[in-house]
Amino acid sequence: MKKDAQKTITSKTTDELHVLRRTAQEKLSQMRFDLRAGKTANLKELRATKKEIAVISTIISQRKHE
């Protein structure tokens, strides 16, 4: 994830982050399903989505403890 994308994520509200994380999780689930079905082999996008979820979860957790 690029620094610019991370800064835009940081500027969002907690509710927006929850929606964004849920959307990314659904996307990851669909990508995993497609991977098993042989429809796609784009592992870079899969890894990037997992990292995006991790960054969003970290930001949510940090805000919860503030």
C-alpha cells in the first residue's frame, strides 16, 4: 500500500473504516473463491488486499485504545 493511500485511509472516520474493511474482506473472499475455481491467478492483488485489511484493522484498533 502506498503512503498516499494510507494517508487517505487514516483521514477517514471509524465508521467509514469499518465499511471499508468489510468491503475489502468480501473482495478477498471472492478472490479466494475465484483462485480455487481457477478463474484468476493474480496473487499480487490478493496479497495487497490482505495488507489493506491489516492496515485498516490496525488503525481501528489504535483509535479504540485512544
